[in-house]
Amino acid sequence: MAKHQINQFGTKIGLIAATVGSAVGLGTIWRFPAEVQSGGGAAFLLLYVVCVFLLAIPVMLSEFALGRSTREDAVGAYRKLSPDSKWWMAGGLAVVSSYLIMCFYMVVGGWTLEYLLGAVSGDLFEPFYQGQGAHEMFNGKMQEYVSGGWSPIVNTCMIIIINIGVLVCGVQKGIERMSNIMMPLLFVSLCVIMGYVLCQLGSFGGVEYFFKPDFSKITPGVMVGALGQALFSLSLGMGILITYSSYFPSDTRLTRTSVIVSVMTLVVAVMMGLIIFPAMSAFGMNDANHCVEGTTLVFVTLPEVFMCMEGGRVWAIIFFSLLLLAALTSTVSIAEVSVAFVGRRFKLSRFKSTLLVLLPLLLFSSICAMSFGPLENFKIGGYTIFDGLDTLTNNIMLPVVALLGVIFVGWVAPRKLMRDQLTNNGAFKSVFESAVMFVIRYIAPVVILVILISNIL
Ligand code: PFF
């Protein structure tokens, strides 16, 4: 008998918490404000909302249908639905790309932990060069934290070990239980920080900026950005939702679940915008120096904001704890893609499959972590290992996996697959079936292809 147990989420709330937990990650938290800034504030927000509803939700439903109808991992789902073909390779690509993403995402998780520890010990706010401004100080801190000696490696390994701890406990006792605790905590901390920032004098300028659209900034590039962000922030094209939906009970309503997950992710992204832009305007940081992009936003601009706030250290502790929770619920979901695949394919116990997948990462992610230190000058095609993996997976592999998924569900799998999944095998009617199917067959493949081509060019 297979030692690998059949897994399922135990409750509806747990299932939603875990799926939202996967979606709300560093991509949602730090990429979103940056895209808003370059895409004309609310104009981008509007575009993003349209992309989520018209494209991402149908794509999400196609991944849900693959997972729940087969109750298999990403490779097994394709193999079961199309046994005598090479379609399993689409699932294989999802497993490979999710593994590659994990290699560098764990490193960013490690930085988050390092910043949290820095905020707790007070080291984060200690000036180390006399006479410099706060901006230079935090820039220097970031350099020190990401490139400095052993600590980025140790912290990355800590994140991997926490992932191992959660994953060996299984779907219900590990992933679901963790998400049930962490997601409410994340939400409450976001509310607290947002409430505080919005009460600051001068914060309204940022709210206005965030909600006032500047349509002149909408270019084809920004539109492609919004589409890519909608897919990435909902964890699509990584095999994650195929894997998670294989744990959904058979009475879960997929359309409702996809809307709840997308709306909750959207709410978090908007709350993040309502923290960053108002804080920058309240503390006079609305200049070109204060970029809201990626690492710089989270690790330079925000600590600077916290320093201006009364009780800044406490705010920094709350924020970096929140970021750590977001990173953990996402890394666990992406690791589960490989753990489920290895477990089912080689009929291994949960413990063994988790170790087989995550122990090698201790080495691979440490190498990625060194991209900012000792391996800074080791470049392949002009990219460091970290940047190369980031670019390869985000720009090429994710769109390809998403594209293969929609082509398979729209054109290869029997039409009945989607109908049965949307209606729980005819238990009720689905008014959205034709619209969803239309997007999956005609719109999504074209749009994802455009994203892919524009990423390559
Ligand atoms: N939706 C996730 C995010 O916004 O960060 C996407 C993701 C990326 C999930 C990397 C998991 C992961 F390891």
C-alpha cells in the first residue's frame, strides 16, 4: 500500500486561507505598488482589476479544474486526463519552474527574517556612518544585510527549515493550520499599520495619488505589466493551484472560491497601496529618490518611513512579521508543488518527500543568496544566478506554463471537464460556464502569448 496519504483541506475557511496565503506573497506586497507608481496610480489599479476579473479568474478556474477533477499533482493531472500524450510535460514544466522560483524566493524570505531580527534587536535603526541621511543609511543597511557574510545564508536556511517543519505535518495539520493562524494575523497587522498611516497629517495626498487615475501613463507596456501582475499575484502558471485544488473537497464551489481568493488578494494589494503612498506623502518622501520598487521599497523606503513614525521600531517589527508571514504562506505553497509530485510519483511518505525536495534547496538557495556577496561577479549572459532565475521563471516559464494550461483545458480536455467542475458534477447550474470557457479558449491564450512575446523582446 502507498505510504503517501490522500490529503484534503478540512474546512472551507482553511482552504481559502491557504489559497489566499499562497497568492498574497512578496509579489503582491512589493510588486504591486511599484507597478501602480509606474502605471499612473489608479489607472493601473483599474486595469489590474479588469485583468483579474476578465482573465485571471478564468485561468484560475482552469487550474482548479485540472487539480480537483484528477486529485493529482501537476504532472499526474495532465497524465490522467491525457494518458497517451506528452501533455504531462506541461505539468513537468510547472514543477521545474516552481522549484527554480523556490531557489531565489527563499532568499528573499531570508532577508525578511533578517530585517525582522534587525528591528527586534534595534540594529536596523542604528546609524553606522556618522553624518549621513536616513536614506543613505538604509541603503547601506540593505547592502550590509543582503550581502553581508553568513547571515543571509543562515536566514535563508532558517526559512527552508520552517517550510520543512510545516510541510512534513501535511496538508491539514501543516499547511491549513499554519494558514488559519497566519492569514488573520497578516490581515490584522495590515489594518493596524494602514489605520495609523491614514491618521497622519498629510497622508491624504497619497490617497489621492493612489485613487486619481492618470490615463496618459497607460501604454501597451503598462497593460502587459497589469496582465502579468494579475497572473503572478494570483499564483497562476506555477502549478500551485493545480496542486492545492487537488485537496479541495468535492463540494467546494470553484467559481465562488476563485472570486473570494481574487478579491481578498486585491484587498490586500489595495491596503498595501494605502499604506505606502499615504506614508510617503505624510513624511515628505514623494521625490524621485524614494522609489517604491521591489527590494528598495520594502527594505529602504519603508524603514525610513518607520523611522519617522512614533514608536517606529514597533511598527517595523509588525511590518516585517507581516512580510514574513506572507513569504511563508507562499513558499509553502510553491514547495508543495514539488513535494506532492515527488510523493505521488515515487510513492514516498510525506516526511521523505518533503526532505527530498527541500534539503537540496539548502545548497541551491544558499548559492542564490551569495549572488549579492561572494558570487556577485559570477554572471551567466550578464545575469547573476539570482537575477537569471528570477527573469527566466517570471518572464518565460510562468507564461508558458499558464499558456499550456489554458490550451489544454480549452482545446484538448473534453468540454465536460470544465462543466462538471464548475457545477460540481451537475449539482447546480453555472451561469458563467460559457463566458469562462470563451475566455479560456480564445482570450487567455492570445493574451498570455502577447505577455510572453513582449517579455522575450
Ligand atoms: N502570488 C505569489 C506572490 O505574489 O508572491 C506568487 C508566488 C511567488 C507564490 C513565489 C509562491 C512563491 F514561492
